[in-house]
Amino acid sequence: MTAPRLSIEELSAISLRDGDRPILRRVALSVGTGEVHGLVGESGAGKSTIAKAILGIIPSQVKVTGGRIGFEGRDLLSLSAAELRAVLGRDIALVPQDPSTALNPSRRIDAQMTDGLRLKRGLAMKEARLRARALLEEVQIRDPDRVLVSYPHQLSGGMRQRVLIAAAFGLEPKLVIADEPTTALDVTVQKQILRLIRSLQERHGTSVLFVSHDLGVVAKICDRVTVLYMGKVVEQGATVEVLAAPRHAYTKALLAANPRYDRPDTGLEPTPPELIAALRAEIAAFDANAGTGPRDG
Amino acid sequence: MEHWSPTSITDTGTQPHSVAARLARDPKVVCAGGFILFLILLAIGAPLIAPKDPLAQNLLMTTVPPVGFADAEPGFLLGTDGLGRDVLSRVIFGSRVSLTVAFVAAGLACLIGSLLGLMAGFLGNVVDALISRLVDVWMAFPPVLLSILLVALLGTGLHSVIAAIVVIDWTRFCRVVRTETMGQAQMDYVVAARTIGFSRPSILFREIFPNVVPVLIALLTLEMGIAVVVEAILSFVGLSVSSDTPTWGGMIAEGRQIVHEAWWVLAAPLAALFATVVAFNQIGDGLARSLDPVLRR
Amino acid sequence: MADDLLVARGLVVSYGRHAGPAVLHGVDIHVGKGETVGIVGESGSGKTTLGRALLGLVKPATGSVVFDGNDITTLDERARRPLRRRMQMIFQDPMSSLNPRHTIGRILTEPVLLHGVARDRQTALALVYGVLDRVGLSRETVDRYSYELSGGQRQRVGIARAVVLRPDFVLADEIVSGLDVSTQAQVLRLLKELTGEMHLALAFISHDLSVVRSICQRVVVMREGRVVEEGPCERVFAAPQAAYTRMLIDAIPLPTVDPGWLTRGASVEATTTA
């Protein structure tokens, strides 16, 4: 078994604003080479905190209190700002959630796409532009020249997301963090984008950490999945196993609460109060044991 | 909070937040507020508080320095001016003019501007077109010339100072209120009020206006600071009240001429002016800052 | 049909004063008494505009909206007022549909007092308490403001407001988008129960077909301002007739691993989307 590309160990974090409330509780997960790993949880579970920790953009009110993010043999948490900058963009890239806010509305696409290429690869403008054009073709944009000279508002949401994906994969990173990349898109466009991410990922052997709240999306694109509840990993494994035979009660509850068009009576099962109580108790026990609970006084 | 035990895993409420509470926590706003309050008391109680008659000239005691410097006289805390008048008493009485102008002029400008702004924003179409055109044309007039024209027509005095400020600054309120109103009119709760069947005037005053008020108050306090400065400028050039009544601007004009022999005659009113405007700005600033999160939450 | 409560025919709605681009190109839709109809479509389908037209919030260029025998497109605001009581709406974003300056109590009692359902504040409040109980919110909620509540609680206030007048018809516009799956399940279940108890006709606008399947009896599929397909949910989902409907259903990712899913239908999509 080859070493994983990304290896998160015992990652813990607290919120300084909320009296040191724990946001992440000893999270452990690993993403292998060429693997698409889903990070699933509802809002507040801590998934974007993990993504931000990897990218080094944790907000000031959140503090990492322990753990390690191993990437290419180094702990990302221990790198200096300069070292981290060298790694980002070149080896780790981000596909953000909202394509309309991720692009600068007053700059043309070609300018924004060539930024990274010129900075990280040292390409001259002309070569960078050619590469950008090739990237747009790779993400199946039929009219790359037109798109290159367009401004973001002239493109549809799906188109913008393709541009962002092209930019992310363009530097041939080893790891791409996709932060809910299809949440803001129509469902038909979502399918196209998922297909695109998968094909790019397969072609380049990129590892992807796919953050999502949607179990359906995760089922279709992720090889393995980690289920997060209140900052704690409750289930982890091959997607096929986790979905077909979930072991943790929370995973089961999530699946039951999801409506399915092929099963008309699903989607109306709110999580029973007993389960919530049990989950809370489990977290409390974990905190007491691991010392990750909010401190008194 | 709910009378079943919470059935949703991640559903939690937020803490109550009132604007007043948040403002009270900001030391700058509290100080500024305190200062304005103090000034108001000073202005109201001027005849009782001021140690001397501000108009009483004493040609034997001209240009006496403030207490603490050589040659000072005990009864004249801030010294006397070129005609032997007590600087402190004049500053205190000067606050009457400044505050009167601040509240009356800013208040009137606010009233007129807001009414027109509300109408323009809510009624739209022809009414909006007319009012907006009016504002555009009006704002094309150079404000300084307009004020001089007004004073020339109405004669010098507090009424023309107030008129000048109102005539020029109502447009500021109109524009802001119009924009806010239009923004509010887009909100779903206005649509909700329509579906429930409330009449248009009812919607304007129950739903829209209360949400415009906070911004209006912030603007009003800023306008008060502006009004104070405008009055000072007008009295500096002799276009304000008669030269008998002490005004800060007038004192600055006099003080400027004898600044080398009696710097305190200039410094005192200048300091008072400065402190007052800063105080108004701090309150307005604090209001603007604390209102945003409430509205955007 | 005898049992139809709301019938819209030939609705054409455009934005802008005169020859603006049409958002609805002649839409027909009907909702029977006590029936739940889903209106689905992607962005640009016109489903939100259709909803607003059904409630008389936008005026169609042509077409009619007949509610219980009254064509509301021909009525002015005053004549519409008594009908307003019977047609209500629940919004997508409870944050922007609940006035942050009003207490929840005020938001819920005002409609009741306006329409004379209760004559004084006491009676109105009693009624409101009843509704709050039914939607699962505590009585203390009347003193709260919208920003003090969680997303699920706010949405429940939205539902409470819609049903407090005991209307005959409710329009729900994307009311669960943006809610966590467990909160969504609660809200949907509540809505299903209420429509049953109160014999409410419900038009449920959503981009999420799976959600529509869970609570709707009939579904109307829209695309770019036109109705593409319409029929009982069972039939439409099992055997969709329009190609677009098939593509839409196929694009929904079910939480089961299916390796062929990603590549299926690629050629069809390429010709029909941007």
C-alpha cells in the first residue's frame, strides 16, 4: 500500500469566540493518490474548517489545538506562510463553492486564469494564455476564445465553474480540494461538472478531497467517504460500504432523512430525539475522554 | 427554546442582540454620547453655568491668558479676548447656537429629505423620476453660492443659516432614504405583507420605514456634525447671527486676528468645535457599524 | 374540473414595461382542492414567476388566473383583499420574509387582526399560540425576533404565518432549499400533515425533484417559461414522456453507488444545455 497523499491525524480545533467550543475533534482521514475522498456532514459539522486548515486560511477566531496535516511528507500546519504559499497553487488547489464570488467581476477570464500560471510556473503571458486556452478546451468549453475575453458576469454559472475547475487543475496539482463545487448549480449542470471533475482527476491522477453535504453527490463521485458529526469522524470507509451498510446511527439517520425520487416515502424522517440525545452523549463522552471539551472558567 | 426536545441535529438559536446593547459596549460611542449630552446640558443651562456675561466687555482686562499661565486672572478660566470678554462663557454660550443649528437644521433636512426619499423609493415610476430629477438638478448648484444667495435674500441670522443647511443637505437624505426604501421594498417580508392583504401605505409605514430608520439616524448624527461646521464657517465669514451673539465661528474669526498675542481666543472655540464634530461623527459611525449586522443577520 | 380551486390559463408574463423578454410563455396549470402540486424546474424555468402570478403578485401580460371562480387578474387590489385571506405564501428565505424589526408575535397576530379573524389582541394571541403549538414552536417565540431563531424555527414561523388565516391555498416557494437534510425532513413532514389536516391546496415550487416526490401528488415540469410535462408523480417519475424530464430525473444523484451514472446521458445533455 502506497503512502497516502494527504494524511490528517488527530486534527483538533476550537472556536475562540464561543468560549473555546470544539469545532474539530481529533479528525483523522487520509486521501490516497488518485483517490476522490468525500467529506460529508451537515452545516456546522466542521467540513469547511478542515478544508481551510489544509489551505491555511483558517479564520482568526478558530484555533487549531492539535494534530497534523501530512502532505508530501511535511506537516502543513507547521509550515511558515512563505512555505505554505509555495505549496498552494502548485501542489494543492481549490475549487470553491460559489463560482459567482470566486471570480473577480472586473477582470477578464484570461487575466484571472493566467495569474496562477505566470506566478507559479513562471510562464510569459503569451504561453500562459495558450495554456489557459488548452485548459478551457480540456473542460469542454466549446468556445474557449470567446470565454477567455469574457468577464465573469457574461458566463453562466456552469461555465464559471468550469473555468474555476480549469484553473484549479491547470497547475496539475497533486491534491484538489473541492468545496461543495456543485451546490450552487442546477442539477443537470451539476452532473456535467461532476463528470468533468472525475475525468480530469482520472486523467491526471489527482487526489480530490470532495466536501459536500449531499450524500447523493458523494455516492456518484467519491471512492471513499468520511462522515462528520459535530467535528468528529463517526464513520469512514469505501463509499459503497458506508452507503449500503452504514454502521453509525448518524449515517443511518442521514440516509433516512434524504428524500429519494425512487422511494416516495423517504425524506420525511426527521432524526428522532433519542438519537440526538445519544449522539450528544457520545460527543460529551468523547470530550471528557480526549480533553477536547470546552474548558470551564 | 422549543417545547419538544430539539429534533434537528444542527438547529440552534442565536443570542439576542439589540442595537442599544451593542452601542453601549463601544467605549468611543459612550464617550461621544456623554460629551454631546454634556454639551446639551451646557447649552440649556448656559445662563446659570457660565461664570460671566458673555457680552460684558471689560477693557481693563483684555487678552488675559487662561488660568495656569502667567498673568492669569482667577475669574477667567480660559482667559479673555480682545474686548475683555470671558472666553469660557462665550464658548458655553456659543454651544447654544451650534447645537440649535445642529438639531434644527439637520432635523429639518432629514424630515424633508426622508419624506421625499420614501415617496420616491416606494411609489417608483413617475414620482421617483420626478424626485430623482429634482435631486440631480438641485445638487448641480454650488452649495457655497447657494448659501450666500440665501443669506443675501433672507438677511443674516440663525434662520438663514438653518435655511441654507436645509436647502442644500436635504438631497443627501433623499438619496439615501430612497435607496434604502427601494432595497426594503424588495424584501420578502414586504411581499408577505402584500399577500396578507395590507394596503400600500400600511406596508410603507409598518414594514419598510422601521427598517430605514436606523440608517436614517446614523445619517442624521453625521449631518449634525456637518451642520455645526457649516454654521462655524458662515459665522466665520460674518454671514451667521449678529456679531453680538457669541458663536464658535465668530470667535475663531476674532481669535485668528490676534492669534499671536492671545492664542487661547482661537484655541478654545476651535477645540470645542472639533470635539463636538468628532463626537457626532463617532456616534454616527458607531450606529452605522452596529446596525449592519442586525440588518444583514 | 369541478374540484379545481385554482386554474391558470395561457399565462404570459414579461419583465420590463412593454416588450421585455417573456418569462412565461403561455403556461397552464391547475390545482385541485386539497391537492399538492409540485412545480419543478431549473434556474430560468420561470417557476418562481409562475408562483407569483398565481398569487396575483405579478400581472400577466395575457392569460387568466381563476381562484374559486374569481379571475384575480381582472381585480384591483381592493377587490382582491378578501381573497388574499384564502391564498397564502411561504418563502424560501425566512430571514428576508420575517421583518427583523417585528416580534414573531406581531408578525403572526397582525394578519389575524387585519382580516377580522380575531377582534382583539387577546383572541388573536390565543389563536397564534394554537398555531405555534401545532408547528412545534414554544409560546415564548412570540416575544422573539427572527434573528434569534434558528433556520428551521424561522421556517416554521413562515409556515405558521401562512396557515394562521386558515387559507384554502398555499404557495411554497423553495422553502427547504438551504436547510439541512434533517431540518428539511421536519419541515416537509409538518407541511404534509398540515395540508392533510386543513385540506389545503399546495403548490410546491422546488428545483429538487426528490423533495417534490416525497410530498406532491402531481408534478408540473417547467423549462424556460414553458410547461414541458405534467401529471401524477407516480407516472411522471416512473415513465417520463418528455426528454427534458428524463434528463432531469437522470441527473439526480441518488445515494447509491452507480459507476455508470456519470457517463450516462452525456450526449443528450451536450445538445440541450449551455
